Amino acid sequence: MQQENNPTQGLGIAGLILGILSIVFAIIPCTLLLALVLSIIGLILSIIGINKANQLQVDKSLLIAGLITSIIGLSIAGLWGLAFKKMFDMNETIHREYYEINQNTDDVEEGNTVDFDSLVRENDKTMDELEEYMDEIESKPEAAKPVDNKAKK
């Protein structure tokens, strides 16, 4: 059996292995950056190998497989990256809204403190007026006071 001399076979194997590893690491969310790096390197090796194979007129099957697996790994990692970005954006929005709500609550509480103080002063004034009125009623003669019929029975 005669073996064909294909100098791009090494690039094809490397691209395929890196593409497969990038898919594996892209499926795991925590290894997103590793998957991106592996898929980009696999993509570059596969593209270089395909260009070289076109010039030498040799088989490109391993190179195409490496290119496809690298693209799949890059796509999965990219989707995870977009999902994480969306989650972080939502988290930032929630924190910003929470801060604004607390800020508004603090403003309202400060405003209520001022209003509360004025209400206390008003209440004290009203209580003083009520005490004066009660003193006036108590100082009037007995005839002017209302009669309590229940107390007599």
C-alpha cells in the first residue's frame, strides 16, 4: 500500500483536535475563554492548511473537519459569552435600580423628617390650644357646664 505524501495532514490533525477540544470546553460555561482560544487557533491552523492544500493539490478532508469543529466551538463559546454578557447587564441594571430606589427612599425619609418635625410642632401648638380651652371650660361656673344625667342616676 502506497502512502500519499500530504504535508498539510499535521495541520489538519492539529486543527481537528483543537476544534474538538474547543467544543468540549465551550459546552462547559466556566471554560469559555479557553474554548475561544482553542477554537481560534484551530481555525487559523485549518485555514492555513486549506490554503497550502489548495496550492499542493492534496486532500483537504482533515482540514475541513478541523475548520468545521473550530467554527462550532467558536459559535458555542460565543453564544455562552453573549448569555453571560446579558446576565451581567441585567445584574448591573438591577443594582442600578436598587441604588436609585434606595436613593429615592433616603430622599423621602429626609423629607419626612422635616415634615415630621413640623407636624410635631403643629401638634404641640394644637395641644396647647386644647389645654387652654379645657382650662376655660373648667373655670366657668357650674351652671355653664354640661349636665351629666348618667352620673345623677
